[in-house]
Amino acid sequence: MAIHLPQPKQLKDLLTDLLGRDVTLSPSTPYAPGLDEATSIALYVDDHLNIVAVIACDLPFSAHAGAAIGLVPPGGAEAAIDDGKLTDTLAENLYEVLNIGASVFNVEGADHVKLHALHPAGMPTDPMLRLRVLTLGRREDLAVDIAGYGAGRLSVVLT
């Protein structure tokens, strides 16, 4: 079997339903965060604990999605962006978004995938994890705008 690469419509539908508000997605250039750029990286594994995919989110998306699911006022997300890192609450909320996000990988005929770990934006990240974000090939790079909160970037990368 193979790992399913979620399509933008699947991601849009998931985020819209999960966040309870309009979400707009558009294609973007590949997200290639630098070593000093605050980036959330979610690791997804198969049933043998092999890392098979990552979802990388820039700080604005991380903060806006974490705030929107927890009904934190948009000012809380903006404060986190200004501070250059997620608060514990926003990180926990983003974990929930990305944990439920594993469902878009799990379609009939594909390998089962689950969230293994989230490295939230603003925390030190192993450079090897960042290299996984830079993988070329099967990936979706998207600009995401969450109504009432703001825009950011999200990349789904099969490794």
C-alpha cells in the first residue's frame, strides 16, 4: 500500500468543519522555513512507527488555527505571532487540529497514518526534522486564510 497525499479540498473541508468557520486555501510555493523561522512540525507515522509524512505550519497558521479551534480571541493569536512562539494553550489546540488532521491520510486502500508528535512553533526543533519539510516530490503547499483570524502557510509532505 501507499501513503495517501491529501488533496486541498480534503484539507479545506476538514479545517472548515473543525474550526467552524470559512477557510480559504490556495496553492503556494513550497514552504521552506529557515533555521530561525518559527515553524510547527507535526510528524505522522505508520503502524510500524516509520515517519511517513509531516505537516509544517508557519507561525501565523499555527497561531490562527490554534486560536480558532479553542475560540481564543484573534488577539491571542496575534500576541503569539508578535512573541514569535505559540503559548501552551495554542500549541495544545494546534495539536488537536493536526491530530484530527491525520484523518485526511486515512482513505480506503492507503496505509494507516497517525500523529506521532508535534513540535510547536517557537520551540527548538531538530534540524533533521526541518530537512523533512524540504523534501521535494509528493507534497501540497497551501496558503490558508481562516475567516475572522488570518492567513498563514501549511505544507503536507510525504517523506
